Amino acid sequence: MKIYLSLYLFFAIILTQFYSAYFFSKAKTNYKKTFTVLSFCIGIYLFGYLMIINSNNLQEMIFWNQFQYFGLPFISVLWLMIALVYTKAIYTLKKRWIIVLLFFVPIITFFIRLTNSRHHLFYKSWEMKQVLGHFALYMERGCWYYVNISYTLLCMLFAVFVYHFEYLKNRANYTRSQLAIFNFASLLPFVGTMLILSARKEQGIDYVALIMPVSLLIVSYGILKHDFLEVKALARETIFESNPNSMIIFEPGLKIIDYNKAAQEFFKALNISLDNCPIEHILEQRPELLEAFKDESTRDFHLVIDGKKHFFEINSALLGDPLNRDTKILKDFRDVTERKNIQEKLEVLATIDSLSGLYNRASFMRLAQKKFTLAKENDENLSLLMMDIDYFKNINDTFGHAGGDEVIRKIGDIIKNGFRKTDITGRLGGDEFAVILGNAPLEDAKKAAEEFRKIVANTKIIYEEQEIGLTISIGVATTPASTDNNDDIENILKRADNALYEAKARGRNCIVVSE
């Protein structure tokens, strides 16, 4: 019996260490380090028990029992940690100290067992008896032994509960199958611990040591059978969990059944906790976001996060047969704020004259045509001011092109601040500017032009400690408020331009109205 038990433990130790190394080298899952440490601790525990049953000396047995506790106290909490990470329940533990607290009892147990000879809190006494053809170690339990074994039972029971809860809420067949296997594998050590606890003294047979290799074999079967290492877990980690885009999977009725870390972080920034319930309940306080999620087409939406406006793009994809009533829906959304800002900058570069800050010629003409068409439809007057800076060539010759650019910038600022927000202002080229005045009859246009002429005449620009005086000539043209007039945008531009040339011919720094 002793030989068979030793062989069983020997091969179990080899299995645990081989599987630990294989998993660590091959797996891409986020709990591979935890699983590796768990396998190593189980190996220490089983090796200690192997040496105990092959010892014929009480002191050797006590030594190897103490050796077991370099791994034994941590097995149950590591098993629980794997359950929490695999089911993502660990993400709900918002405080890191809660995770640290899980290891508090195992660490205390390790030190109490290490110093047991001084206080006998873990084991009170030792004796050696022969059982089933080998010597066995019998110990009288101390108070901390019951604390440790109770904590072990609690961890294993909680792991079973976590797997079971995830099994109930998960609808993916391969995932449910894995969860069932993991759950059963967690239940076996719990049963073994209960058998040990039910005995009046620790028996010569360690039921947990015998059951633990079976549990690992069951876990191995679940992993290898479902291609967990190479395909599905790897695919989930690489494509789903590690994806920078926020991804949520819904079942019919928009009930959440899965989501990745990016989605969790996105909703966390909005102080929203994701849960396995319809999205209407989760976003009942954010109707604009709920509308975006309900829409099955690609669309944009924006939100204010930490005081900053962010733009997002959301896409939908059916997972499975569209004719199946249970078809899942994947919602993929990403932050496109940077792209949006770049687009806006490009639009500005394409429409705004960089020197004056006004619309460039192409944009001004396009907007002027729209304004002209709208004015005709609404029977409104439309006025156009064409303006030239007087003697601009002399300014360039005297102060250089840099001085001329400074004058253009200043005129642009005056135009932006000197007319209504609804008016269209533009630089048509060189020192030529134009303003479209909507719903402005001739008298209003003349008054606005005269006020602007005076502002320019009273403006002094200081460039390189020299003063530049400005005047401006303005031509004014107006379309009548009548739908039967034959004016078009080219006609009014031509009339305003002719009036501008007339103003220059009259000596500049004046206004001429086209009749």
C-alpha cells in the first residue's frame, strides 16, 4: 500500500510541476502567474506528504510536515484568486487592500506553523503510528489550526460559488462547459478538507493530498479539451480583453452578457457600474448614451468626461445567424476625439484664410451663394461690401511684407469684431476683403460701411516701433427684397466691385454705393 501511495504522489508531483511550466510558457491568460504559483505550492505540499509516509522517524515527519506549510496555507486562496480572475469578479474588488487581505490568514498561518515549537498554537502534540503498512503522523490540533482550516473551507466554498454564479449568467456553451469543469475541480478539495475536519484527530491518510492531483487532472482536461490555452482564451485575451476599443456583448433585449476591460474603464469614468441586466436600467440616467447603444447603425456621439468633451464612434455587429432569435450583438465603440480634432483643424485650414482669420475666397463664395439664395426665398435684402486697403503697396514697400502681413491681420481682427456674427466675412485675396450683410437694406449697409471706414481710419498699427496709418475704400451693392429681381451673386459682386473702383477714383477713404 505504501509503494502504491508513494508512486501516486510521485507522479502527481511531476504532473503539477510539468503542467505549471507548460502553462506558464504557453498561456497568454491573465492568471497564468497565479496558476503557476498554485501548481508550485501544490507540488511542495504533495512532496512533503510523500516524505512523511516514507519516514520512520518522528522528527523527520515533523520536519516534512513543516515543509508542507511552505505551500499548503496558500493553496486555497490561490485557487480562489484564479476563480476571481477567470470570471472577472476580481474587477469588482475596487480596493487593492481587499486582495492583500485575502492572504493575511495564510501568511499568519505560515509563521505560526514555523514557530509552533514555541507556542503550540497550531499543533499541541505529535505521535507516530503505523497505518496501512506505513508510519503515519498523528497531531493534536491547536486553536489556530481550526482558524486556518475554516479559512481554507471558506476560500474553496467561495471559489465554487464564483464559478457557479458565472455559470448561471453565462450563455456561451464552451464557457459554461469550462465553468462546470472548474467548479467540480474546486469542489473536490473542499470535500477532502471536510473529511479531515470531521476526524477527531488528523488521520494517517491526508485526503486533500490524495484528491488534489485529481482536481488538477480535471482542470487539465477542461483546458485541453476546450483548446483553452491555444485558441479561445488566447483569442479572448488578444482580441477581446486587450482590445483598446470598448466592447460589450448583448443578448436579445440588450442585456449585457460580457464586456472587456476597456468598456469597464469607460463606464467607470462615467461613474456607471456594468452589470448583467438590460442596458436601459444601466443607462436610465444617460438617455443620450442609451440612444446611441440602441441604434444598430454606425453613429457618433459625444460625452463630457472629466470636464472635457470627448467624441466616440459606435459600431454594431451580429454574432451568429441573423435569423436566430438568440443572436448576440457586439457593440464596439472607441474614442475618436483626436481624429475629430484633426478633422476640425483640416476643415479650418481648408476654409479659413490663415493670415486674416476670415473665410478664404472659395469658402466665402460658397457661403455667399447660399446666403443669396436664402435671401431671395425669404424676400430679404442682401448687401455686399467690397473693401480695399488704400495704398497697400506703399505699406509693403515701406515696411516690408512682414509689415504688410501685420496690417492684414489687424484688418481681419477689425472686420471680425466690427460686424454681426451672422454676417459672412472673407478675404478674397491680397488686400481685398468682402462682407455679406444678411437682411440689410441699402441704408443699413451704408451706415455699417461708414462706421467701419471710420474705425479703420482711426486705427494706428505699431510695427517695429513705427506707426502705420490706415484708410480703406468700400464699394456697396444691395439686392432688392423681391423674388422677381434678376440679380444673381455674380451680378451683385460685379456691382460692388465697380463701386469700389469708383471709390478709389474719388480719392480713396470713402464709400460708393452701386445704384
